[in-house]
Amino acid sequence: MKRMTRGLLLACFATPLAMMVAGGVAAGEKEELATVRAALKAAVPQADPDSLTAAPFPGMYEAVYGSQVLYVSADGRYLLEGDLFDLQTRVNLSENKRQAGRARVVNDIDPKTMIAFEAENPKYTVTVFTDIDCGYCRKLHREMADYNKLGITIRYLAFPRSGVNTESYNKAVSVWCAADRKAAMTAAKAGETPPKRDCDNPVQAHMAAARAVGVTGTPTLVLEGGRVVPGYVEPQRLLQILEQAQN
């Protein structure tokens, strides 16, 4: 199971969810929703689902937490995590929901907290979770002019993989606190150690967003529709991916 499910749910699964909810199986959809919501609240008291709706197949409900999609039986007893496919349309319904969740997380971030390298004639916007000390993040940054020439705007969010109060984290804070953040980012990506700065900064908020999106490494690219492309992608290949995603 993925990180969020492990962190929030696994400890609670020793007891069947139905045992956490008073009463029997609900008679109608309203009662079923209340049963499922209560079961999830008992299992995950620190988080509420972003949405809770009937699943596309009978007897189950779909709970969305950020980019995590879970399926819960109507009686609150069983929980399933995995990919749900429509065999008629060959569509991964779960991934569609994950992408919508990722897009929602990214769109909720104030663009002013991002460091954007904008294309002169923008066609696409790609949001990149980056680590100052990540080798492939630096490679991506060295090719920024090529991305921009292809009409791709790159927006950076901070994700120092080593965690809070580490060298990489402090570098990210220093870059985001610089008077000229783009110049500071470019210098840091070239291997220069940024002058130590501190301010009211968005680095930890960006890290929380990365966890909600499901980021585990850098660079992680998030397309406008919420599709995630992990790792470095050379400019022409990224353009192809963006064009295909648009069609």
C-alpha cells in the first residue's frame, strides 16, 4: 500500500472497520454514506476525505484523499486500494481520480510562492517538485532555455528530499528568500551555495503538497491535468508527452 495508506490506515486495520461503527448495515444510500463516513473517521481521525461518493460498481463507496483513492464497502467493513478499470472503455478510473486530486493540490498553491521560468510564447505549464542538490534536477535546469523555446513554462516547488532542517532544506529556504529568486535558483543549481537567508517562506507548505501528490523523488513533473511524470525528461520528449496529453 502507498505511503499515505500505510501512515494513516494500516495501524487501524487490525480491527475490522465495521466493528468501529455502531449499528448494522444501513438501508439506504444516505445511511450507507453515514456508515462509511463514520468508519473512515474512526480509522483515519486526522483526515477527512476530499470526496466520498458511490463507486462505479455496486456495494462500494469511493473515498478520495488528495491523490489517494480508496474503496470502502457499504457496510464499512472492507477497504480496498488499487486500480479500478472499466473493461468496456479500457479506462483506469482510479488514475483519473488521482490525476484530478493532484491537479487540485497543485492548483490550490499560490502561484506567487512558485519560482517560474516562463516561456515567451507559453503553450504548456509544468509544475516541478525540485531539490537544489538533485543531479537530475540540475540537468533539467541547465536545459531551461530549451524548454522555454518549445513553449513550456516551468514552475518550481521545493521538495528537499533530506527533510526539514537539513543542508538541502536550508538551501531551498535561502533561494526562496532571495530578492531575485530566479537568479538565486540558477546559481544554486549551478552548484553555488546560496547566502544563508531566512524569511516567511513556503518550503514546508510545498513539501506537504508533495506528500499529498505522492512525490517520492525529484524531479517530479506534474502536468496541468494532474498527470505525474517522474524524473528528468529531455525537452523534446516532454513536448511530445504534453502534446499527447492534450489530445
